[in-house]
Amino acid sequence: MDQSKIDALRVRPVFPQLHLIDGKPVPASDGATMDVLSPLDGQVLTTMAKGTAADMESAIASARAAFDDRRWAGQPPAARKKVLLKWADLIESNALELAVLGVRDNGTEIGMAIKAEPGSAAGTIRYYAEALDKVYGEIAPTQSDVLGLIQKEPVGVVGAIIPWNFPLMIGAWKLGPALAMGNSVVLKPAETASLSLMRMVELAHEAGLPPGVLNAVTGEGAVVGEAMGLSMDVDVLVFTGSGSTGRRLMEYSARSNMKRVYLELGGKSPNIIFADAPDLEEAAKVTAHGIFRNAGQVCVAGSRLLVEASIHDEFVSKVAEVAKGMQVGDPLSLQTAIGAVNSDRQLDQNLGFVETASAEGGQIIMGGNRILHETGGYFMEPTIVTGVTPDATLAQKEVFGPVLAVTAFDTEEDAIRIANSTVYGLAGAVWTSNLSRAHRVLRDVRTGVMHVNTYGGADGTVPLGGVGQSGNGHDKSLYALEKYINLKTAWIKL
Ligand code: NAD
């Protein structure tokens, strides 16, 4: 990657962002806009349409019309595949532009953004493009005078609400399978990270996606997100974000048309280090990256470090040593390891968690502060808190910031009990050389994803989903397709 190309893109003017409805850019119905602040310097980057409920209804109506006349679902699979593959190519050929725009909007360090955002999104769209003509229906083993067909149909209109931490990657996790299965989609990007995702939606149209099949409305979750949730004409709602919004979406569904709601809600993932881990240096390095990359704003972040008591002090110092070497700062510099926190609200929330941890008896052995005030941006030191008891706020609540909670344990049973002591169940890891122990721990820790002797990096071939209050349903892999299809039985008398 070339720093001079990044520097040329970082000063590009960003034009005011409008909605994209029926293939056209449109302003809010009342003309309202909202400022888009950059977490790099706290300055206004541009404005975007501040959507109204009427805007959302118009986007949903456009999606419904596109679905009903089968302008997308009715195309031959090879034609739909071609459009999606072209879209993936366009995402790739515009990767740097998309990544830099996204970083200016959400603050992720560019080294990570380029891979995790356009890189991952293009791969995801391509994966589902290639899958779409390999999804078959079934013939049931019925008695011989009937034919029982099990057909897979698109659900209709999908509403997708996307968070700000990885808008392209997570956006693609929803858009890829939804569009591959022939649905129409209405997208609601996050207030603080809409721009790159809106550009990715434009590229879908450049690739030949028919107007109306993919619509996107910007604005406040409480307004346009609510209108989507309460719509009688959205068939499936897919979401990544906070548990409190997830709960609301279920309520909206119950109060409207009982649409299916799939939630991915983050976690408090335990990273369990036994004294017999194969390589403690490597474990420390991966542990630090597993919590501090993207300033901790990662749903699967290993935010709870559970360390066997006999190596606690030695291992924590190793993690701190790695963290000290991770440069915090300008997210558009290739030297930066930890970029900006997404918003001042999120930063205040992170600092509040550190204060509470200290008040509850945790020892802040590293970090804990806002830094680089002079930039006007939202930067925080990587923070390590030891002595966090399993019932402490820092062990129980998702911070979504660069804050690692450390707890010592004595036995394998202890480690599993502590690992399972939150309402979440998204991800986790166990580090050990003992094969039987690795299998026992990965079986007994209740999460959707477990790593062994590594953390993170699972690719699109495997599902991502949580148990408990980390959500339901899965993104990634062929299992994600299930959210976007209805099974129809055809019972035919022969
Ligand atoms: P959020 O849940 O409020 O926002 C996520 C998305 O939901 C955004 O697009 C937002 O506009 C939309 N939304 C908000 N209120 C809505 C409503 N009433 N109806 C419909 N849509 C609505 O999350 P946040 O406030 O941006 O962040 C708060 C916390 O959420 C974070 O601290 C973190 O714990 C968690 N989070 C998790 C993830 C993840 O990847 N799991 C991502 C972002 C945030």
C-alpha cells in the first residue's frame, strides 16, 4: 500500500450524501440534513440526508415494487451472478477510495480497513454470487402417488440495519446473501459511518443492479430505523449492533407484521490462556491485537483475558509490552496500529467504563485516558485493567473500546465457569498444548465461535453467530442464506 495515494485521497472533498431510492439520489422529504463528523479531527466532513419515516416508506415501496415485478428475482441465475461479480470487481477496483472514505468517516486504522472493509466485502459478494446457482430445492421421500417439492424462495423485502465499526464488511454479510437469493433490500447505514457504504451501494448500480432492488436511507436509527422496524411491508430484518437496539427491533416486529428478526449483538468474549499454551509470546501478541485493533470496536474482540494464575503477571506484562508498541494515532497513516474511536459519545462511554472498573477495585496497569487532544480527534490509549472480578461491570458489559479486562483463574473448571458467566456468547479462545483440554474447553464454553491457539481471522467459509444475548442467526458461509429464503412446500397429486 502506498502512503502517497492515501494522502491524496484524504483531502478529497466529500459531497453531501443523499438517499438512494429507486436507483436515484434523493434528499430527505423535508430537506433536512445532518452533519457528518470525522473522528480524525472532530470536524464536519460533509452532510447527509436526515431521513424521515416517509423516506423509509418510499424506499420500502420501491423495494416492494422491484420484488413484485421480479425484475431481479426473475432474471436467470447466470445474469444475477454476472451483476454481483461485476459489483465485487468494482468494489475491488475502488478499494482504496472506499477504504479512505470509510476511515475518514469511522476512524478505523487504514491497514486494517483496507483488508477488512473493501477487501472483505468484495470477497463476500463474490462468494454469494458464486453460490447462487448452487442452491437447490428438494424432493421429499413421499408415497408414490404424490410429489412433494421443497422449494426455496426469496423472502421479499429485506431490511438491513448496519453498524459503524465495519460498514462494508458487515454490509456485505447482509447484502451478499440477500441479493443472491433474489430479494430486494432496504439498507440503513449507521449515523456515524454511512459514506463508504452508500458509495458501495452506488457501485452496485454501476454494476447493473436494477433500480429499486437495493435502496438506502441515511439518518437517525430512532427515526428511519424505527420506521423500517415497524413497516408492514418488510419481511425480514437483519441487524448488527447493540443489544438495546436489537431488543427494540424485536418489539417493532411484534407490534407490526411479526417479521423475522436476525440479530448480531456483540459480546464479552473470553480469551483463555493456560500455562501450557504452546507459545506465550505469540499468545500475547495475538491477545493484544485481538482487543486493541480498530480501537476495540470489534464484535468478536477478546475483551476478557482469563489467565491461569501461575503465569498471570508474566503474561500480562507481555501483553502490555505488545500494546505499548502499537501506535495510536492518525488512522490514515500506515504506521498506525490503533485508529480513532468512532465518536465522542463512544469515547465518553469507554472512559466511563474505565472509571467504573477502578471504582470497583480493578487496577489500571496501562492506559485509561483520552490522548491526542490537539488533533480534535477521538483517540484513546490501549487500556489494561487487572483484578477484574467476574461480576464486575467491566467483566459483564460490552465496552466496545480498547479496554482489556483481566481475570486470573486456578483450574480449567474455573476458567469455563468464568467464561460462561455473562449474558453473551459470541466468541472466545483457548490457548493450550493439551489437545483434550482444548476440546473440552471449546465444547463447554457457550459461544458461537471458539478459537484454539489463535484469535480472530475466521474467513467467510464459516458462520458467525452468537448464542445467548449475542444474537440469533448467522452471517457468513452458506448458512447465512437461510435467513433470506422461505421454504415452500408443493404437494402434487400424481
Ligand atoms: P446501535 O445499536 O444504536 O446502532 C447500530 C445501528 O442501529 C445503527 O445503524 C443505528 O442507526 C441503528 N439504530 C439505532 N437505534 C435504532 C432504532 N431505535 N431502531 C432501528 N435502528 C436503530 O449502536 P450504537 O449506539 O452505535 O453503539 C452502541 C453500542 O452497540 C456499542 O457500544 C457496542 O457495544 C454495540 N455495537 C456492537 C456492534 C457489533 O458489531 N456487534 C456494532 C456497533 C455497536
